[in-house]
Amino acid sequence: MLRPPTWALTALLTLAPGILSNPQGGTTTTTTAPPTNTSVSPVACNNSPELCSRAYNNITHMGAHDSAFLRDASTGNSIAGNQFYNATVALSAGIRLLQAQVHLSGNTLQLCHTSCSLLDAGPLETWLAKIKYWLDTNPNEVITLLLVNIDNQPASAFGSAFDRSGIATYGFTPPSGLGNNSSNNTTTKTTTWPTLQSLITSNTRLVTFIASLPSSSSQEEKPSYLLNEFTYLFETPYNVTSLSSFTCTLDRPSSSSTNNSSSATAAAAAAISSGLLPLLNHFAYIALTQDIMIPNAGDVDTTNSPSETDTGALGQHVRACMAEWGGGGSGGGGGGVKPVFVLVDFFDRGPAVETADRVNGIDGPVGRVSVGGGGGKASMGGRLGVGMALVAWLGVGLVVF
Ligand SMILES: *[C@@H]1O[C@H](CO)[C@@H](O)[C@H](O)[C@H]1NC(C)=O
Ligand SMILES: *[C@@H]1O[C@H](CO)[C@@H](O)[C@H](O)[C@H]1NC(C)=O
Ligand SMILES: *[C@@H]1O[C@H](CO)[C@@H](O)[C@H](O)[C@H]1NC(C)=O
Ligand SMILES: *[C@@H]1O[C@H](CO)[C@@H](O)[C@H](O)[C@H]1NC(C)=O
Ligand SMILES: *[C@@H]1O[C@H](CO)[C@@H](O)[C@H](O)[C@H]1NC(C)=O
Ligand SMILES: *[C@@H]1O[C@H](CO)[C@@H](O)[C@H](O)[C@H]1NC(C)=O
Ligand SMILES: *[C@@H]1O[C@H](CO)[C@@H](O)[C@H](O)[C@H]1NC(C)=O
Ligand SMILES: *[C@@H]1O[C@H](CO)[C@@H](O)[C@H](O)[C@H]1NC(C)=O
Ligand SMILES: *[C@@H]1O[C@H](CO)[C@@H](O)[C@H](O)[C@H]1NC(C)=O
Ligand SMILES: *[C@@H]1O[C@H](CO)[C@@H](O)[C@H](O)[C@H]1NC(C)=O
């Protein structure tokens, strides 16, 4: 999301592989499991029978932030990577929201992190085709994409990639009146999203938000399943560099009334009552310099922890927001406002999906393939050590440059 100077990060990455050969820590021996058909029970929806009759917006969808940008062998363990496992492995592990940045490279929509010279994860179309295959083989699952349109490309360009990958067939078009559509008559407004079962029955199991589509995109060229993110969602701040700094306030869609914390708190409440769905950003960066920030992998066992009391823990952040947004603090499956979307880095740690299960009131989810440090039992000290060494070493590197 951020745009540090490319030359600096490229230089750092060139130098980094030696020290970063295994940023996941030496104790992890798990290897990536091949994706399998996770729909073991035909009656489970999104890993639980209890979710079938639940409205899409009455579920917390756990998400992988920058899900195409990996810190693994395929990228030489790039420090720009936000995830240890790829997007379809994430889906098999229970992740139901995939976020990524889309850039224009030549004439192609390309998944790149900050810039294509820093981390290039290939064409959007190729990635979508893999996700389409996952949807084919997992017919009872509903997933959400959130794509950041960095180069302000037209809706038709996205539509072409969705068509050519084959995934367009699964695209969900919301009924009119959902979201905050200022250009339509507000009396047609509704806050009722379909249930998972209804999305599964109609086989429109892909909800796609884009931030944002240019307003010049004409209605004829805009596929109806490509949704402008901020017509339907609002987000909490994403630029967090301290585990004590997570909040529940509205950061985007930005407006002049959201530039101080008390008005941003009020703006979150207003957004909820206008039917916008809350997206909780819950990942931390290490600020190496004022301009260069990298994902904080060292603290991730804390960041992604289900703990409801530890500072910076996912469980604590979700609990605080449910209380602030009027949903009660119990974290149970009852009524009230829950984060509909959550984005984390290194989703397998925590594991992050455990917090969503608790909020959703799910016991014993079925059909998941667990990966990586999901148990959260691996030593935090080791990875913290790597993180600290990284900061110190990069400090030296920057002086050199
Ligand atoms: C993730 O990795 C698996 C196993 O290597 C591979 O089959 C799958 O296509 C990959 N998915 C994506 C989205 O790259
Ligand atoms: C996956 O599982 C579902 C539910 O059991 C089944 O209907 C479907 O045919 C399976 N797909 C494949 C490719 O095995
Ligand atoms: C806008 O509202 C009208 C009724 O006033 C409705 O018929 C129409 O479908 C709505 N269009 C959209 C795109 O929401
Ligand atoms: C908003 O309303 C306008 C006018 O009815 C309609 O053309 C447009 O499709 C609507 N947008 C969404 C996201 O519903
Ligand atoms: C919206 O619809 C209501 C009821 O149909 C109507 O009274 C009102 O004038 C409409 N407002 C606008 C701005 O079109
Ligand atoms: C992000 O936060 C850091 C540290 O708080 C700050 O220095 C930087 O200006 C912020 N960047 C953006 C784009 O908000
Ligand atoms: C917030 O925005 C208002 C209106 O644009 C401006 O007058 C005010 O100075 C801003 N406050 C801060 C703290 O940036
Ligand atoms: C924050 O914004 C609100 C609404 O714009 C304003 O009433 C309040 O005075 C502002 N507070 C500060 C500390 O700037
Ligand atoms: C909904 O849209 C209207 C018109 O653009 C805007 O004034 C309002 O702030 C929006 N509400 C939220 C919560 O973003
Ligand atoms: C959300 O789901 C819970 C658990 O099934 C249910 O108790 C609650 O009534 C639902 N809320 C709404 C607004 O439908």
C-alpha cells in the first residue's frame, strides 16, 4: 500500500538474502500442503454447517493482506513479502478474503507489491485462474477478493482478466440498494446481504471489491460483479507501526471529518449505520526509515494471537471494536456489529482464523488443511531475534547507501 522509494528497497533486497535465508525461524519444519478438496461435508458452508443460513454480512471473513506477495522460496524470502503461504493454500486453511495490489505492467494487469521491480507475483489473470480452480473444487465455499487498483485502470481491464481466467462465472452482483450509493434514492436502501447458502445455490460465490474503479468507467463497460470498495466497506487505519496503536476508527473512505480521532470514531459509527461493512486492518509494519516500512514478522505471534487481553493481539483488537461499535465485548456468536472483514499478515500464525471462529461462534470447523505455525507454539523469541537483527543490519545497509 505504501510507496517507499523503489531504489532503496531494491538495493536492500539485493543484499538481504544472506541474512534472511529463513525468516520463518529454524524450528518450523512444516512444508506446504497441496490444496485438497476441503468440502468434506456437503452441508458445511465456509467450513461450518452453522454458517449456511447466516447472512454474508453477519460473518467475520478472515483475510490475508497482500496475499499474492510471499516471503518464501519463490521470492528468495523477500522482506517485502506479507505471507508465508500462497492464496489457494490460504483458502484451504480457512482464509476467505484475499487482498492484493494490481499494477499495470506493459499492457498487463500484474500483481506487484509497491512496484513491479520490487516484488512481481505475475499476471492477475494467472492468479485468478488458480483461485477459480479452487472454487471449482470447493463448491460450498464463498470467498471475497479485495484488489487495490494502484494504476487506476478501467473496470473493463479487470473484466477482461476475470473473463479470461474463467472466474467471472462466480461473480456476485448485489441487489440494488445495498451499500452507500449516493447517486440512487436512499429509500431503496437495504442492509440485507444474502446468506452463504443463497450464494452457494446461485453459484455466485465470489464477492469482488476494487479500490477503486475510476468514475469514468462507464456502466456498460463495468461488469456488475466488480464493486467499488468504498460503496460497501469502510476500513480502520492500515499504517500501524506499534502493536499498541491499533484502533477501531474510520480511516477510509477519507474525508475532512475523519482527520482527528474523536471524529474518526464518530465516522465509524456513522458508516456502520449507513450500511457500510467494517474492515479491520490488523497488521503491523516495522518502520526502517520514514519512507521504508516492511511487514513486522518478528511480532506476528503476538499480532495474530486470539488473546482477548494482550496488547496488539487480534483477539483483543476485535473485542475492542465490537465494544466500540456497539456489539458487546463477549466475542460470541450473538448479534451486534462484528468486523465483517479482517486482514492480517502471515495468516498461518496465531492462527488468525481462530479469532474469526470465535466471533462467528463456530466450534470444530471442518475441512481445513492447517499449515505452518498455526499452532502458535513455535518460539517467538527466535523470530523476534530475526526481526531485530534485520532492523540493525538494514540500518547499516542504509548507511552504506
Ligand atoms: C499454491 O501452491 C500450490 C502448491 O505448490 C500450487 O498448486 C497452487 O497453484 C499455488 N496457488 C497459487 C495461487 O499460486
Ligand atoms: C469436492 O467435494 C464436494 C462435496 O463433497 C463434491 O461435490 C465435489 O465433487 C468434490 N470435487 C472434486 C473435484 O473432487
Ligand atoms: C435505484 O433506485 C430505483 C428505484 O428508485 C431502482 O428501481 C433501481 O434498481 C435502483 N438502481 C440501483 C442500481 O440501485
Ligand atoms: C448507484 O446508483 C446508480 C444510479 O442508479 C447506478 O447506476 C449504479 O449502478 C449504482 N451503483 C452501485 C454500486 O450500486
Ligand atoms: C426518493 O423516493 C421517494 C419515494 O418514492 C420520493 O418521495 C423522493 O422524492 C425520492 N427522492 C429523490 C431524490 O429522488
Ligand atoms: C505511516 O506511519 C509512519 C509512522 O507513524 C509515518 O512516519 C508515515 O508518514 C505514515 N505514512 C503514511 C503514508 O501514512
Ligand atoms: C481537519 O480538517 C479540517 C477541515 O479540512 C481542518 O480545518 C483541520 O485543520 C484539520 N485538523 C487536523 C488536526 O488536521
Ligand atoms: C475533531 O473533529 C470534530 C468534527 O469535525 C470537531 O468538532 C472537533 O473539534 C475536532 N477535534 C479536534 C481535537 O480537532
Ligand atoms: C455515503 O455517501 C454520501 C454521499 O457521497 C457521503 O456524504 C457519506 O459520507 C457516505 N457515508 C459514509 C459512511 O461514507
Ligand atoms: C447474526 O447471527 C447470529 C448467530 O446466528 C444471530 O444470533 C443474529 O441474530 C444475527 N444477526 C442478524 C442481524 O441477523
